[in-house]
Amino acid sequence: MVRIEMDEASIEALIRSASIEELRSDSTELERRHALSRGATALDALCGLSDRQGTGAVWDVLCELDRAQLLSFATFAISEMAQHTEYRWADRPDD
């Protein structure tokens, strides 16, 4: 994972502009790619922020999001981390 250096306000703006919470089953492939790419960049930037300033700074960014943005971004982040680790859902058979 690449650690991107961005300030807190820029990361927040990136998460908001990703509009992951607006993705629907009928979203176009372009819309989906755009949102998920921005979300991945924001996640990388949050990891870099955590490395530089600690988790408090990450929470400061997340606290500025509205409920829908926070839930959609958190769900996206969990999915991304699960894909890149050994993490598996307890009730899901091994793939």
C-alpha cells in the first residue's frame, strides 16, 4: 500500500468527492471505477496520516463526514483491507 501525504481537509474532501454512498446497482462502470479509485486513494492517504500524526488525526477526518458517507467509506475500507490481508468473515467458508 502506498502512503499518500495529504492534509486532513484534503482527505475529507477526497472522501466526499468519491461519493461512495451514492453508488447503486444501476451505477455505470465509469461511476463505480471513479468512486472506488477515489476511495482507495483516500484510504491510502488516511493510512499515511495515521503514520505521520496518529489515529487521532484519522478520527478527526472521519468525524467530519455525515452518517451515510462514514458508513459507506467504512464499509469500503473494510472490504479493501480484507482483500489485502488474511482476514475472513467467521461465518463465510474459505475461498
